[in-house]
Amino acid sequence: MNDADAGLDVDDSTAAALGRAWFDDRPWTLLSRLAELDNRMGGHPGDRRAAALVADAFESVGVRAVHEESFDTARWTRGDTDFAVHVPDRDLDRSFEAVALPYSPATECEARLVDVGHATPAELDEADVAGAVVLAETATPPGFDRPYHRIEKAARAAAAGAEAFVFGNHIPGQLPPTGSLAFDSEAPIPGVGVSAETGDWLREYAAEGARVRLRVDARTEPAASQNVLGTVGPDTDESVLVCAHFDAHDVAEGGLDNGCGIATLVGALPILEAMDLDRRVTVAGVSCEETGLVGSEALASDLDLDAVHAVVNLDGVGRYRDLQALVHASDALGDLVERVDATVDHGIDVSDRPSPYSDHWHFLRRGVPALQLHSENPDAEGAWDRGWGHTRADTRDKADSRTIREHAMVAALLVRELAGSDVARLDPGTVRERLEADGARAGMEATGIWPSEWNGGE
């Protein structure tokens, strides 16, 4: 560290806590215990057991008043999926592996197959998709001015009259992707994920007039889930909220998404406990992020947002060494990150583009400054490349305990600096204007997450 040059104060107790972090096995132990659970999707028994593990981990690192808060959600349960193609001109029949996408309704259907590229509005307009099964690639199209989310692709396909949605991975490796089709409710049409290799065949067969036979066994029903909360630091009126989601898709262990994030939070907490903080830190392990940000919405509804100084969202942190700070339109947070990075010399990449697709959203939309720590895969093929995430390869062996420890140390220093800084609240109108300028409004409206209070431009 070079705090003398950068001016960031690192006292003896903080330095000692940072040193102890190198020998702390509790983050890795939590990640391992979570990865062993069969299914920690929201509302399932594994989700309940995951919450108990997170609560135990919080208590083990000195978090006070650890407790769970329940909320209602829609539980989606996966059954079997069958996917077959028939090419009439050659009397060819083939079956392929497919993974149902969460909130897909059950179905048994047969329809023609139509390749719609990336399923952009222009591509859907050009294709005759009414009554068809549409094939769309996972990637954001080259030159597109914003992330093109899976839920938006499926929603636009449904609005165009498609019978079903097929999400083809753009990354080779025989891995079908998963990911929710809707937010906390059953989707209007069924959807499945297929591998890049299967997608290559399907594009060829679509050009030959192929038909798809699809069967999905699934159900959506009311259920309950829970967040895990506690506190660290002084008893002040204002607090910094630090959160990480612990739920994961049921097809894999969720080692990267977001086992690394909740492990990084547990690694940061003993460091924060040793620091002299100017504001209380509210700690939250959040569930149901993967199924529509339901846990964080419940959390935002339960907290007094006027007393939330800022939110730090650890979704995506700890996976790869290259650290990103998404400051979501807050110049003050960007300056704060750069000030801390000048001390730790980690090389944090700062982006001020606001995004609605993680647990900070229900705070950001109401003007609470939001910092999301993420990490970038240096081998990614482009921006927003999910890599192993949302596939069965999202397993513990992809994680690195050294990276988790490093990011826990950086996160703790960022939270301490944030707790001691006066960061101005954001005008929700400014957040709205930034999202509109970035082209996000159309996609958010298509997926039903554009805030209703913004519809008239208030």
C-alpha cells in the first residue's frame, strides 16, 4: 500500500485486520457449503438452508443482531424438458439437450422454427414469427448501444406472437444457458436454453423449414423466501447498506454467481468490525435476485430509505481479479473509488452507466447512491459476456480464494471511506434521464421494470 502518497489513512488496527484477511478461511468455507446445496433457487428448501448458512457466517465474523426477514415470492420448479427437430424435406428427426428457463410455463407444442438472430426489434419485425418457435442468440448484438437482456428478447418475441423462445448460447462448450424469462411470475411463453453447438444446427435446420417439438414440465406457485440482516459499526441514524445475493440457479452450484459475492462480503466483515467507522453498516444477504430482484425489493420496502446513506452491492465481485466499480451515475462515488484505488493500486475500472439488473436497483431508482462491485473475465468475448455463469459449469472450482480475499479487503476500504464521506443523493429524474440517454427505457418497458412513477416523466 502507498497510503502516504495517496492520503488514505490506514491505521494500525485496520492494517492488522487486512493482514488477518489473508488467513481467513471463513469466506471459502461459506462458498463451499453453499455450493454443496442441491438447489438454492428462491423459495426452495436449498434457499432456506442457504439463508441459515449465511446467518451462521455473519455471526461467526461478529455481525450483531443477525436475523431473517421473510417475504413472498413465486417459486418456479423445474421438471423434464424434451426438445426435438423434424426437417420435412429430408424426413430427418433429431433430439437435442435443452434446459428450461425459470418461469417458463409448462407446454407441449409443435411449431415451425424461425432464426431471429439476436431477436432485436428490427429482426423480429423482419421475420414471420407468429405461431413459431424463435431461436435467439444470447449475446448483445455488435454495435448495440446497451446490454440486450434475455428477458427483453423473450418479451419482444412473445409480443410478436411467438409460440416459444429458444435461447442459444454464443459461447462454445456444449453448455445450455439458463436465466429467468420474467420477474417473479410465469412468463407469457415457454422458453429453453441450448448450447452454441446446438444453436449452430438449429440455424441450419430453420433455413430448411424445420419444425420443433417442445415439451416443458414446470410449475410456478406462491412461496416464501428470506433475507438475512445484521449490523456492524456504531449505532448511528444513517447507515451504509452492504448486500450480496446468495441464491443461484438450480442447474449448477452457483460458485461464481453469486457464491463469490456473498463470500467476499463475509471476508470484508471482520475488517469492517476492526475499523473505526463513522456510520453504521447494515449487512444483508439477499435471496431471489436471480428470479426478479424480489429479495432486494422487499428489503428496500422494509428499510427507511431516508436513513440509507448509500448501498454497496457485491454482485459479481470475487470471480476474476480485474475489478470493476459501477457507480450508477454518481460522480461522487466515482471519485471515492478512485481515491481508494490510489491507495491500494488494484487498478479498478470505474463505469458510471446506470443499470437496473441487480440488487441495487430498487434503491437507485429512489435516489440512493449505489456502488456495485463486479469483476471482469479477461477472456470474455465482449461486454456483458456472462461466461460460466447461468450454466451447469458455474461450479466452485472456477473460484479463487486469493481473489475473494483481495476483493474483500478492497470492499472493506471502500465501505469505510463511503461511511465517512458525504455523498449526495441522486435525483431520480437524473437517473431516469441517464437511462433514457443510454437507450435503456425501451428495454425496461418491454420487460415491465420501468418504474410506473416515471411514465409521465415526473
